[in-house]
Amino acid sequence: MNRPSRPKRSKNSGSSRHRKVRTGELRIIGGRWRGRRLPITEAEGLRPTTDRTRETLFNWLAPHLAERRCLDLFAGTGALGIEALSRGAHSCDFVETDTGATTRLRESLTTLDAGAQSRVHQADALAYLVSGAGPWDLVFIDPPFAGDLLARTLAALDRASLTNDALMYVECAADEPAHEIDGWQCLREKTAGEVRYGLWERGAGDV
């Protein structure tokens, strides 16, 4: 999972990857920046969200992405948030603890001339989620697989500033126990190898 054409993001309490990779590239799949490639700085603890997974997710989101205010927790390279901006999201807050990753992410957003639509926060993801910032319409949650960080993040959702019809993407290990999230409905879910990912909606609805 360390092919240079795939996005790679760091793995710690504010990012979500778990082995060392070499410098590579992030390829934007669709939207106004389709085909653009951004450099990825070598960092400890990277696990990429594959191009195929991103493509599936944004096919799910296609009718609902325009003008969404996004939050990319555990952002790493910001692959999910950048893809959302490319495809018409209104704005995105990127949250990452690693200094090198946040520096590179800011450079990438400057290269794309996306500064007016984005904010990069070097901060703990859980602390930022409940900080009172927002509100957000779409949250990307892809924490480290080890430990209970996903469970703690999901438990904190009721203290986050989210709109009533917010959408949430969750990525976790395939063997992670299924989560029942109060006030949220799972709309789509898929397993690919060792990863399970799904799209959730706050309240009732259909995608």
C-alpha cells in the first residue's frame, strides 16, 4: 500500500496511517483539479486511502457534495478534503498533529490556490472536534486502527458543531466491531481487503 501514486497520511492521534513510506505523490481523481499530482513528504506511520476507495466514496457523495463545509480529521496529506474541494465543496478544515504533514499540506493548498477555502490546524483531532469550531456538513474520520480512537471520536460527535443533515465518512479495520452511532444512519458500507468504510447521515435519509 505504498505505491507513490496513492495518497499517504501520517498515523498518530491527529492522523491515520501506520508504516514508513518514501516520498511519493497524491493524485487528485476528479473535479476541477482532476489529474493534478501533489508531492508527499516521507513521514513515519502512513497508510493510504486507496484511489479505488476514494473514487467509490466520492461517487456516493456526488449528488450531495456541492457547497458542503467539510472537516478532515486525522488529515495527513489531506487527500479526502482536497478531493472534496476539487469536486465542489464550499470549504474544508484539515486537522493533523504532525508538523511535517501540516507544512506539506499548507504548501499543497497554496499550489492549488485553495487558501480561501481551507484552513489547516496542527492540533489533536478529538480536541478540535469538540472545540466549538464549525459548523460542518461533512466529516471525514479515518483514525489509526490500533486502540480506541475511533470509538472515542464517534462518542464525541454529539459535542461537535454539525448541521442537522450532516454526512460522515468512517474508515476502519475490517475486523473492527460494528458501531451503533446514536442519531446517525449508515447509508452505504463496503469492505475492501483489510479496510471497511462507510457513509453515514445524521438523522434519517437516503443517498
